[in-house]
Amino acid sequence: MTDTAQAPGAASLPGRATEAPAVARRKLPIKGSVVVMTLYLVFLLLPIYWLLNMSLKTNTEILNSFTLWPRDLTFANYATILTDPAWYSGYINSLIYVSINVVITLVVALPAAYAFSRYHFMGDKHLFFWLLTNRMAPPAVFALPFFQLYSSVNLFDTHIAVALAHCLFNVPLAVWILEGFMRGVPKEIDETAYIDGYSFPRFFVKIFMPLIASGIGVAAFFAFMFSWVELLLSRTLTSVDAKPIAATMTRTVGAAGIDWGVLAAAGVLTIVPGALVIYFVRNYIAKGFALGRV
Amino acid sequence: MNKTVNQKAWFLVLPVLVLVAFSAVIPLMTVVNYSVQDTFGNNVFFWAGLEWFEEMLSSDRMWDALGRQIAFSAIILAIEIPLGIFVALNMPKSGFWASFCLVLMSLPLLIPWNVVGTIWQIFGRVDIGLLGYTLDAIGINYNYTQDFYAAWATVIVMDVWHWTSLVALLAYAGLQSIPDAYYQAAKIDQASRWKVFRYIELPKMMGVLMIAILLRFMDSFMIYTEPFVVTGGGPGNSTTFLSIDLVKMALGQFDLGPAAAFSIMYYLVILLISWVFYTVMTNLDKRDGV
Amino acid sequence: MAKITLDNLAHSYLPNPTSEDQFALKQLDHDWVDGEAYALLGSSGCGKSTLLNIISGLLHPSQGRILFDGRDVTHAPTAQRNIAQVFQFPVVYDTMTVRDNLAFPLRNRGADATYVANRVQQIAQMIGMEDMLNRKARGLTADAKQKISLGRGMVREDVNALLFDEPLTVIDPHMKWELRTQLKSLHQQFGHTMIYVTHDQTEALTFADKVVVMYDGRVVQMGTPQELFERPEHTFVGYFIGSPGMNVLDATVKGDRAVIGGTEIALGKAFGTPSGKIELGVRPEFTRLSADEGLPAKIKRVEDVGRHKIVRTDVFGTEVNVILAEGEGISPAANRVAFAPEGVNVYADSWRIKAEGEAA
């Protein structure tokens, strides 16, 4: 423990004091770990690099010569996608249903998680487990019934249909994550707020939600992630108006074979939103992936 | 935390209940409905009892797919869990390089699954893919659309590429929560690197590792898009996992009865195994007093 | 067991410290006697934990040497120093049994199995955990875990020193007392050199033979509890030790007279004409209320703390505390405070100056 690195008074807080940063870091074999991490990151990035590399080449270069970087740099593939509504509407559709899904997920999961973290009620454990089982439901099992269900209520090929379908696995996960974070907030805070005359909704929005802001962020991140990367359900439930970008990519298969350059460019563009999200949450990633359970 | 009994809490979970019931219970009813009926078309159905279940249970098709599925999940768990831990142990502890590694490692997790398939489909091609070209150039006969082993290797390496980071991130979060004092005590006790891992790091990671194993088991057991894009389930049926087979049956051949029976049994298997994990995990939680 | 010598030791967390302020630990030269119990006492940030980590080898000092029995161990790794340390948080190996926890340091050093078994039994008896040997350490209470850490520290017979880094922080108050007593008796029984870091004066004063008071990276005084009480070498020591701490008043001193706010009082001893910022330090125990002598004071309030009363008064804008023995009343005429001459210390720039004729 380093007294100097701490604010006065911090040392008396159990749980904080021994985590001071400066004391003799454990000496791992520095060189070995650098080698391991470099190899691992190269393994992760090489396929992505290859996609990027191809997206910047012409089809002639892709097919006729094997080049490690674009000799004939072109942005034509990106231009094709960004100027053709049939292409870029796929991105817009995806972003719309992902956003709707994140909002619905949080709105219904927050009160439920609060109930699970604070109260015992009839059937609570069974309900909680049943919710979690939905996270385990294979999308393939639900593809056909969903298709029929949403067709019968005239929601087929709408953004809301995909958003609702994704709630099947996002809501249970969000409830689980939020419940974990909420358990960490002492109950006395609720009680104090009620004594101070807060109504439940006001307490929840004004006091409680800021306290679990990081948990809400993590839940939103996961809802975004699973909704963004899913294809089977979103493809089954849409045909034209709400077709996701991932499904649009099959357009590249034409009469003249596959348009590799455009396919690669479309792929690269699907990575961008994820990369942006990661960049914004970079400081919370490790804790976030542990779902508040460390 | 000691919770109070409050039946009104039901009102708070009601929205979730309605929503999930709408998107889970109704479709499941449809599936159950199909699984016990037969049709000759024209939306005319008649009662078939457990016929479809018997048919599926006695057909090799489902058992083969199940076998492949179990083999796949077992292999990727056996690779990803130890590899993820190993990577986590080698990650920088703090500062710029820690963020740098975290950001890059998270990248594959947010790529749409069919694009993951596309990336590897391209990467492995002998004519235009770096991996395929290189393997071909050094004289290894590699063709994932024709060769059984190449197809499996590609699908497994792809999954390792896609998901090992999740395990590593979870393990890393577990490691970060270990106070420095433990490492200092281990030094004083003259514990070897292995003992530090075995008696300090591993026990502290157990909780998050259980989450990692559960998530990886469930998701690998439900895998569909990535192998479908790369191999389409082939060559032959060699990479036709349960979901791929199910979609083929339901949406491809419209064999609704067998597909529904298949779905139900598939779901039950996942539930059973997940229930075991869940029980183990909550027991761990209790023991740690989290 | 060893004598610990700190030779010209200093430490900064910065790679190239330029001014003295950047040193977390300012220059130290001390010999710590073999077999004594020392307490490092000070508030947060005074450098006591830095010093402890340097002794245990978790930190390497920026300058100077540290010697165990004359052997230079400044750069020796922790394991070679043969020290044991008990941390603020109970560090136990959760998945092992209590027995394996206690045996761990011995087994790691390749000790013989029968020796390990006997020694573990002995230690378990010492810390009163014989009946728990086969339990898993996980799920034990904090004080039981802390006892295990202590046992792990004592299990090696050849330890040079036992170090404690605020070991009672997470222990329940009633267990604190028991553990501290146990520590004290173990020390008397086995005579390990012990170094105990704490910010709690009661712990320090009851545990240690010698208390080392640290302030701002410096050792301001090292002495027996009684010395610290009667002759604080630095106003910080006076203020930090004692409840309430020493009264400190600005004054001018000439010979055996002091003038405070225009009122002259007798000191009983001559101090010459000290220069610098002069202060008088008098413990509340040596202060009394009076109607006719001493300094004019205004009584602000009286606190009854059971065995005695603390009277808080105001003397020329400075708070002066007076301790009244149980049953002693406050006369309505009492509007002054007076000091017992034997309890008056004089400080120049915060350091105590000796009276003329006082032994060095």
C-alpha cells in the first residue's frame, strides 16, 4: 500500500487501500507477454485487414493478382454502396431496429431487474430462471414461428418486428445484468429516498438510475451488440422495407459471379458502428463484460 | 442482501412478462402445435400424437447433427477457455496498452455474424484469401468446401477468432479484481508462478469463468450463421450443426412436423445443460457470498 | 530474527526526484533492535507503508541501504529476505484448507513433510485454530482469516521479522482487542522482531515496545509509549498521540518565563532565548482550571467521557483542553487555565527544545 498515492482518508476505506497502483507491480515476464499479445492481436486483425485490403482494390486486382496491399487504390466499392439506396438503406434499417430494440429492452428490463434485486414475490426464482431460458433459445427454433406470428399481426417486414424478436434474448440478458448491478446498491439508499418523500418513479429516475448508470450502459451495450450481429431472425422477418444490411450483402452475387470488392466494402462498413461503440466504452469494457459480477 | 416480501413487485416485472410471453410463449405454442400434427397441405392439419418425436428420435439425421454439435461445442470450449485465460494473463495491467488491447480484442465481438462468415470465407479461399493462398503456397492441400478436415478446421478457427476475446475479457476482469496484497503475500510465501495461478488467480476467476463457459456453451450450441456462410453445412453434411439442420428442415423443406419436434428436443437439451451450469453458478455465488 | 538497519534510506515514487517534497520517505538512519516490537504510527500519507514495503522488498528504495544483521538486502527479492507480512486484508488461499494454508510457505521452501505437519500443528495451537485445520479457508470470518495470515507468517522459524500492515482494519472491534492481545503475548513468548504499521494510536501504544511516529515522510520520534506521552519531540507527536492531543499555544520564551497573549507565566525551567516560531505544548492531563493563576480562558463546553471530563476552553482564540478527574467539579469562579510546570514543553519551529540542564 502506498500512502502517498492516496487522498487523505482513503486508507481507512476497506476495499480501496491495498489497490494502490505504484507498489512493485508483479513482474511478469514482460517480453513473453508482449510476444503473446502481439501474436494474438495479429491473429485477430489479419482477417479484418484482409477484408479492408480487398475493399480498397478493384475486382481485377483481387482476382488476377495476389497483392498484400492495394496497388491500385480505389474507393469505388465504397462509392457504390454509399450512393445506392438499395445498399445504404440496409444500414439505416439495421440501425433503426437496433435502436428500437435497445430502448424497449431497457424500458422493460429496468423495473423488472429492480423487482428481482429488491423483493421476494411469488414465483420470483422460477420467473427469473424462465427468463434466462429465453436467452438460451436457439434463434433457429423461433425463426418459423416468428415469421408466422408477425405475419398474422401484419408486422412482417417492419423494424418493430425485428426489434421485438430480438427482445427475446436481449431482455432476459439485460434483466440479468441490471439485477447484478442493482444488488450492489445498498437498500438503505431506497429507504432514505422514501423517507425524504420521493415517489417511486421519481426516486427511480432521479436517484437510482444515476447510481447504476454503468450497469445501464453495459446492458445497452449488450443489447446493441446482440441485435447488431444477429442475422437469422432479422433476415427471416424482413423482405424489403426493413431488410438489414447483413442480408443486403447477398446482393453482391450477380450473374457475373461475386462482386468481391463491394462485398468486402460492405463488410468493412458493418464493422464501423461496432468499432465506434467500442471506442466510446473502451474504459468500461473489462468490467462491462464481467456483467457487474466481479 | 435481505429482500423483503412484496407481491406488488409483480407489477414491475409485468412488462417483461408480457413482452417475453408474446415473443416466446406464443411461438413456442405454435411449435408444440406443429409437433403433434400432420398435414397434407392446404392448411389442413390432423392429430399425429408423438409420431414426429418418434420419427426424429429414430432418424440418424438428428443424432448425427447432435453428435457434430456436441463435438463442435466441446472442441471450441476446450480451446477458447484455456486460450482466453492465457491471453488474459498476458494482457497489460493498466494504461494505454491495456485500453489498446481491449479495444482491438473486442472488435470481432461486434461484427455481424454473417460478416464474420464472409471474412473467413474470403480469408480461406485459395485464390484470393491470405490464409488459403499461403497454405496453398507452402504445399498444404486446403479447401474448406471439399475437404472434411479443412472445413472443420476453418469453422473452429473462425469460432476461436470470433469468441476467444470474450473469454479473455471476462478472465481479465476477474484478474483485475485481485488485490495486490495477494501477489505480495505469494512472493513472501515463495509461491511459484504456477501456484500463484492455481491458488490465487484461478479461484478468483472462477465466477466469471463460469459465465464465460455458460455463454460460450449456449452460443456455440446455437451457432448458425457463421458456418452456414462459410461452408453451407458441407462438404456433405459434415458441418451441418443442429441449427443449420433445423433451418434446412423448417424453412428449406417445410417439413413442419419433424422440424417442430426437432426444435422442442433441441431446446430441451440446451435448457437441461444450461440448468446444470446455472445451478453450479448460483452455488458458487452463494459460497462466495457475492 | 535479525537487527534491521536503515542506512541513509530514502524513497521517491518519481524516477528523478528534484526536491525534497517529492520524496515519500525522507532520509532515515535507524537501527531496529532484534526481538523488539515496533509500531510505525502516523496518519495516511506519512510514508509508513512505503517504509514497510521497502523492508519487505516489495519496493526498492531510491537511495540508501537496508541491512538485516549487517547483510545488505537492499536489492534482494522478497523471498530471500525471510520476512513474513500480514496485510490489511486477510490474504488467505481460499481454495485450500486451513492446514494447507499454514503449510504453504514451508512446502514452497521444500520442507520435510513430518516437520511441516508438526510445525503446522504447533502454529494452529498458537493461534487457537486446531479444530478448524481441515476446513476450507473460504467462508471463514475476517478475524479467523487474519489469524491464518498471522499463522502463515509465524510458521517459518527462521523469519527475520514479522511485518504487519494495519492488520486489524477489517476486524470487528471486540475481536481487535483479542487479536492484539494474542499478538502481544506471541511476541513475548517467541521474541520475533515485529514491525506494526497503524494509524491507530491505541494499537500502537498497547502493542509496541517502541513506537516510531512518522510525519510527512520523516520519523519524528522513536520512543517508548511513555516517552511519546511525556516528551513529544515534535508538536505533531503531541497532537497525534493522546486523546485529546497536546495543547499547543504560540508564545515567546525568555529564560524561565513565557508570554502568551500578553500574560506571563512561569515555566519552572530555563530555556535561554530560543529563536524561530516558539510554541508551548502542554498535555490536557497537565492542565487545570483555576480561579487565580494562569491564562484567562473561556469555557466553551464540557464533555463527559466516562472516566474523566474534558473541558474545552478558549485561550486567546486557541482551543485549550483540560482534563478533569472523575468527581472533580468546575468551580464557577474558574476563568483561567494553569499548567503544571513538569508537563510544559517548549517547541521552536515545531521541534522540542531542551531545558537548560536537561540530560541529552
